Amino acid sequence: MDSRERAFLIGQLAEEKKASKVTVLDLAGLTDIADFFVIADGASERQVRTIAETVELEMKNRGVRPVSVEGMDEGRWVIIDYGDVIAHVFLEPLRELYDLESLWIEAKRYNPEGENKI
């Protein structure tokens, strides 16, 4: 599974747990941090944790383990780092506050099915 496939799978897993506004950012050529960001949000700390836990578990079941996981206990902003793909699961107000999409305005945007977003 390449980084693109991992990114879209993470987005689909987040959507299955009712994450809102799931967006895949293609950062290839823009930064060395990662090739893709997957950004999603939840309505409560519990939902944020559930989304993140599901992503982590389902990826492990496919043999993909994260380099690191941060923020799981708080459930406000969980970062799951897979090296070339980084998943960000936010509590909705924090997503608006940090606005990662605006920081990476040049990145191509996709929904989890791989369709272009504006």
C-alpha cells in the first residue's frame, strides 16, 4: 500500500466513524514533513478519540503501525504519524482555530474517495 492509498484509507475509516469534513491534502513536493495530511473533525472529545482509535486499530490490522500518536488522552487534537501520511483528528472548534488547510493552501485537496475538492 503506497502513501496515497494509505491516506485515502485513513480518510474512509474516519468517515465510517462519522467524522466531519474529511479532507486529504496532497503535500508531495511542498514539504518534507509528509506526502499527505488527512484532516477530519469530531463533534466531541469522545468522537475524536473514537475516530482516532479506529484509524489506528484498522491500520494496524493491515500491518501499518504509526511512528507516533499524540493527543489521544485529551481527545481535542489527535495526531497519528505514519511517516509519509499524518492524520489530524480535531475537535471541531480547534480545527477552525488552527486551520491547517489555509497553511497548505497550495496543496491539492481530495475527499476520501479520491475526488478533487475545491
